[in-house]
Amino acid sequence: MKTLDFNLVLIGFMGCGKTTVAEHLCKALQMECVEMDEEIAGREGMSIPQIFEQHGEEYFRDLETSLLTELQKKKNLVISCGGGAPLRSENVREMKKNGKVIWLTASPETICERVKGDHSRPLLEGRKSAEAIAKLMESRREKYENAADIRIVTDQKTAEQITEEILEILSC
Ligand code: S3P
């Protein structure tokens, strides 16, 4: 397996499989995995819903920006971003400093199916229908598109298949 001289940055809507695929990529490429939500929650000592509730979304977004900035100084990372990370253009600039940005996509129906029993994502509470998800997804599409170097459709694929597809594109 090839050693990459850039970081891999996974972006995409909530529930598109970033965390799981990042873990697979890390194993395959012997890279270090950083799950941004997990890292932020660990540092703050509270869950993502608690951060949103106690401090608000802007505070969380600032934490994302400073973590992303910090991570660009490191090498050999697979970074699984929170779904909203590409919404700020300064975040995208940071991702691209020494990272290849991989956008995972899935249809609103697939996302809805994957997140229906989950309550860890404040922005999806009260929005667990394919229609509501499609609306939020559409409002973000351009940001994801502009940030992405590589786009992978994940519908009806296993994490292993998605990982294989990425490794092939990267010629690993
Ligand atoms: C968010 C996505 C979440 C988390 C937060 C906000 C978003 O991460 O960062 O709830 O705005 O899309 P995942 O994409 O890992 O679920």
C-alpha cells in the first residue's frame, strides 16, 4: 500500500458514512484517524447536542474552524469532518492546504434511513424525513461541490466497497 504525502479529508452530509469509511481508510493506509465531532466533544467534555444547547451553533462552528486549522499542521491523517465543516470557506481553505477532499454523497432517502433512530445530531431533530433532508442537503450542495476533489456515491454500497473505490482513485 502506497504512503500518501497528503491528508485525506472526508466531507459530506450527516449520515453519509464519513466516520466508518475514515476508519477503514486509516486501517488500509496505516494513517491516523481524527473524527472531528468526537475530538471536539472530548475536548469540551460534553456531547455535540450539549454543546449546541449550552453554547449555540456558532460556538461549535468556531471550535470546528480552530480544530481544522490545528490539524493542517499534521501529516498522515484521515480527517472525518462534521457535515457542516465545508460551510465556512476558511475551513475549506484549511482542508485544502495539505489535504485531498473526498465528498461522500447519498440520497435523502438513504440518509433518512441511516439516521432515523439517531439523536446525536441537533440539526436533524424534527427533520427526519427525506423531504426535509433533501432541502437542507440542497442548501449545502454548492459548498460541498466546491470543496471536493473527489466525489463518491455511497448509496447501496458497503463501507468496504466505498473504501476500495477511494483507494483505487488514489492509486493505492
Ligand atoms: C453537523 C454534522 C454533525 C455534527 C453537528 C453538525 C452538520 O456531524 O458536526 O451535529 O451541520 O451537518 P456528522 O456529519 O458527523 O454527523
